[in-house]
Amino acid sequence: MAFEGLADRLQSVMNKIRGKGKVTEADVKEMMREVRLALLEADVNFKVVKDFVKRVSERAVGQEVLKSLTPGQQVIKVVKEELTALMGGEQSKIAVATRPPTVIMMVGLQGAGKTTTTGKLANLLRKKYNRKPLLVAADIYRPAAIKQLETLGKQLNLPVFSLGDKVSPIEIAKQAIAKAKEDHHDYVIIDTAGRLHIDEALMDELKQMKELTKPDEIFLVVDAMTGQDAVNVAQSFNEQLGLTGVILTKLDGDTRGGAALSIKAATNTPVKFVGMGEKMDALEPFHPERMASRILGMGDVLTLIEKAQAAVDEEKAKELEQKMRTMSFTFDDFLEQLGQVRKMGPLDEILKMLPGANKIKGLNNIQIDEKQIAHVEAIIRSMTKEEKANPEIINASRKKRIAKGSGTSVQEVNRLLKQFEEMKKMMKMMTTMTKGKKKGFKFPFM
């Protein structure tokens, strides 16, 4: 995940001051020196770092902090609040035009992931906000971009407006908006041309398109892995076009995260969405407070809940709870639950969103082996219907057959059967503990 190095450094600094019964100005000064170094190493803009350290220092040495009963906790609270403010304070929501369609121009340099992000944004608008978007292929200089957007449209079952590469982008945008009005689309998302670098011809074309389409949003798509360069690109585009938001791609990669922390302060343009993976549903609204919590190791429960709500079928969850109460939970149910949890994203990333996860030794280095999960699924799928419902009938010869059918070993089959039995015992114990209470036992992620 992005910010991993920064998160480790800041959490280490915060832990030194967290439990202190008395905090002096010298303690704060020492802490801020380390915070400054951590931010600079994360490729945060120098001026942004200087201003951030100044604001935190001024607040942290105030009387209400130093004389409070828990000064260490108060200093951490100040750091979190200022980190949140640095990234924009609160979530900046996407515009909705008073008269549809809402027009969004997607701009950026080649290689930042603009076309893919255009598809991801349309997918998010449809799934999360129940909107009806129209994708527009207006990058005529790179024929592969038109083909790529059309392929994404088919994959996502979303309409793509294209007039090929012989019609001007301005005309394509004009006709696309007319088509969107005719077909009652809520959003028009225009994938504009990119360049390897910013030049006059590119900006002139984008200015003309802005003048014609009068977009409600102009989103700059920028690669978070380019660090400080991402901020420079954002400043250039903002000066000439007046951006309304930034979408950072590859924030899940091996990036220091400096761009996300610098862009709002350097350009006064909010980060609205972040790309957290290659899949078409791996685009998330950017929440500064949640990101600050994650950086400081406080978890991100709200995002975890949203992921669970999107992945878990409510009716099936109720049915599953009933099965747990009556102890009729089977391997089929386990397989279904595993599938729903996996929909939430990589399991190692899910674990890191839990509050206090930063205190679990070695969690940052944990790599959940997807092959191992695939083995579990293969073992269960190799069982007969009767075996899934009544695992106690699985004898030695059945174990050999299941192992052979799943491409695993008898030892792995034994291990899964033992784990399943232990899990059922735990469920029985927790169900007994909650008897007589209004709210019964809830399975994790339900």
C-alpha cells in the first residue's frame, strides 16, 4: 500500500510520545524533526512539509495540550487533524448538474492510466451511485485509446460514443453530449488526448473543449508513483484549465505517497478518487480523514464496512446467521462466505484496515497466499454434496480421493477438516454466550 514507509516512520514517532504523562516543548521539537524527515522521504513537497510542521508545532506546544491529562494523545490528535486538513479536510464529492447530463473531462499525460480510469469512474458511478454514464472516446491521436475504451465499455456493459479518429475531438464531444441528452444519460465522461509532456497544442485543444462542453468537472488523472512530478503536472494543468479534482492512480503500488499529501496544498485542487488496483472496481472516493487514520495506524473501519456492504448479500448473511445458530453451517456455506470476503479485495489489505493492526507484529510484511486459499476452495469443491454437509463421514479413502481431485495432499485435507471443526466449536461457544440477548452473534464481515 502507498504510505507504507511513511506510516511506519510516523507510527514509530507517535508511539514514543503516545503514553507520556508529561510532554515538553523539547519533546515536540524532537518529534517534529522526525516527522519532517519522514514526510520529505515520502516525497512530500518541501514547502508543504515546512507549513505542516509549523502548524503542528504551534498547536502542539499550546497550553491546552501540554497541560492536559493526556498530552501525548493530544499531540497525536493534532497530528491527525493537520494531516487530514493537508489532504483536503473532508471528502470532495463529485458534481451533479442541475440539468443532466453532468459533463466530466478526463485530462492527463500519456501513461497515467487515463483511459482505464475513465472506465473505472463510469463503473463506480453506475454501481455506487446508480447513475447512467456515457463514455466518450475523444483521444483521436492514439487509435489504441479508442479501441481500449470500446473494449472496456463491452467488458463493463457500458455505452461508448465514438466517431473514430478522423473527426475532431471538439466535434466528438459536441455530438456525444447531444446523444447523452437524447438517451437520458446522467453523466458524460470524455476521455481526452494525452501527451508525453505538456505542450501548447494539447492545452489549446483542451481549452477549446472546455469552452464548448462547459464541463461540471475537469479531473486530472495522475500517476501517484511519479511523486513530486505529479504535483508539478497538477500545477501546470490547473493553471491553464482550472481543475476541479485529481484522480491518483497506482496508490496501491510501491509509492511513497507524497503526491496525495502535496497536491491539495500545492494546487488547492482536491484529490477526489484514488486507484487502488488494476481491477475495474478498484477506484475509491478519497477520504482524507480515513487516509490520515490509516497512515497513523488507527485503522479504517468505515471503508471496511463499505467494502463489506458492497460484497455481502444481506439476505444470504441473515440465512447464514440462522445456520450458525442451529449449527447447520456446512462447507458449502463456508465456500460462499469465503467468496464474499474475497470480493472485498486483497485480504492482507483488509487486515490493515482494522484498528490496532499496526501493533500486530509483522503485519506489514504479511503476504496472504492466494494459492493457499485456492487450495482450500479446490478441496471443498472436490467433496461430494453429502461430504460437504457431513464432514464427519470423510474417512481415509475419501480423503485420498479428495486430495487427488483437488491436486493437494491428504495432510492439507486433514488440516482443513480440523480447522473447520474448530471454527464450528467457536461458533457454538459464541452462540451460547449471546443467548438471551437481543442481538445475536454476527459472523465477521456480516
